Amino acid sequence: MTLPEISSSPTPISISIVAPVYNEEQNLAPLYEELKGVLDQFGQPYELIFVDDGSRDGSYGVLQQLHAADGRVKVIQFRRNFGQTAAFAAGFDYAHGELIVTLDADGQNDPADIPLLIARLKQEEADVAVGWRVSRKESFSRRIVSATANRLISQSSRLSIHDRGCSLKVFKSDLVKNMRLYGQLHRFLPELASAVGARVVEMPVNDRSRKFGKSKYGALTRTPRVLLDLLTVFFLLSFFGSPMRFFGSAGLFSSGLGILVGGYLGLAKIYHGLVGGWEGFHAYEIGNRPLLLMSALLVLLGVQFLMMGLLGEMVMRTYYEAQNKTIYSIRKIME
């Protein structure tokens, strides 16, 4: 599917701000004023891209007013709620800046940290600069879940950063525009970048309490998603380039174990035939033993696991890439 065009600005844009919006009506105007103050003082040409992810309050109306008052405000409205990953993907697709900055629209990320993150990225000659909320304004349960998840992901991905839940990040445009985002992979953009050789740096940033509205998820609902996302990113980082390594290993293990069990039963019957003759061979029954059924099931499971996994990967790649489909649907664009 061909993406709708957003006309390029006559002045080259240095910084694109991408902010997903979901029911943040009261936070948008204060956030815009903060961003405008910081970026005007920073002195680099910029654009503000707000992605309305199917908000049910007056968020889109506020964005319309901001766009009418400031041409640097771009608004992408989704037909329904597709999630943060889709919102970031849309923002990346339509951004014109050399650097792309992501942040939440709830006001908890401090826009004053943006110039500092950009300076750190340039100073370290990095491709990604990640914010680290050292003093987080969250409940104890959410901090525990986040700390545990970050530790597990660091061990599995070999990328040691402290805070993957912080949306305040800076990316080089050419890096993220070549990324394919599915599911909930927005949390693991640094890992995906690192997997292709990008340099990732981290810097402490300010975390603020939410002034209006409430968080869209809690620790209990977040935990299963984090665990599932962890499995996803582990597979993507370890086996995405060669999925046969994962599915083939699992299939061979299951089938091999089944063949070993079946072989043991077959050899045992032959042995009893050699020792006891024809009568011993017939007397040693294996047809009604649970081990024989387990052997057949393990072989069948191995084949099915391999084929279903490979077919699933082929369907996913064909759907999103061969047909150039996106993971979101846009209702309207204001440029």
C-alpha cells in the first residue's frame, strides 16, 4: 500500500518530534508550549508530529487547534486505537527530520532533556540516545516489574541499558526508517537498532508526575505483555535472521527424542526375540505401552512445530513486506 504523501518543508528539518496520543486532551496544550519553548531556544528547524491513536476524548480537537495555530504541528489521526507501536511507526514514516525524537504525550517526559539527549548522541557519535528515568514517579509495583524486565532483557539481548520503558529517545532518521515494527516492539527499539550494529548510549533524564488523566495500564496488566514481548525480542535478536535455527532445533529435538524412545522399544523387542526366540519376540509387547504413543507424538509434534512456525513467519513477512502493508490505518492527515 502506498503511503499518503506529506509535502516536504522548504526548509530542511533537523528534528522531528513524534508523540503518540491516546486520550490526553488536557496534557496536549501544555506539552506543546513546553516543546515549542525548548526547541525554539535550541535553534534548529523542527516539526511536531502528533499521532492520534484513536482517542475517545477531545484530543483530536485540541490537535486541530494546535495545527491551525502553528504549521510545524503535523497531526496523524488513526481510525481506531492501534497501539503505541503503530503510532511510532506512522510517525517514523512521515517524519522529515535528520533526528527523530520520541516521547509520551502525557507530560511525564521533560522536553528540556531533548537538547541534552541530542548533544549526548552527537558527542558519543551514536545512533540512538535513550533516556533513563533515575528517579521514577511510579508505584513500587511498577518499578519492580520494570526493573526485573530490564534485567532479563539486558541478559538476553546483551544490550545493557537501565530503562526500556522511557519513551524519550533520540534516533538517527535513516536508522528507524528502515525498521519494520510489529506487535509491541516499540519498547525494544534500542535492541533492534543494536542488532544491526547501531551504537546506543543512555543518559539520565527527568521523570515527572502526570498532571492530568491516568495511566493507560497498570503493573498487573503490563506484566504478561512484558514477558511475551521479552520472548519476542529474544527470538528476533537471536533467530530472526535464520528462523530455521530456532524452529529446526526445537523440531529436531522433539523428533529425535521420539525416535530414540521408539528405537529403544524396537531394540528391546529384538533383544527379547534373540534371547527367547520367536516366542520371546511375540511375548514382549510394545503396542500397548505408553512409551510407543509418546514416541509417535514427539515425532509428530516436532514436524508440526517446525512447519507451523515456518509457515507463520512466511505469512507475516508476506503480509507486511511483500505487499508493503502498514500496521495502521490513517483517517486524516493535517500538514
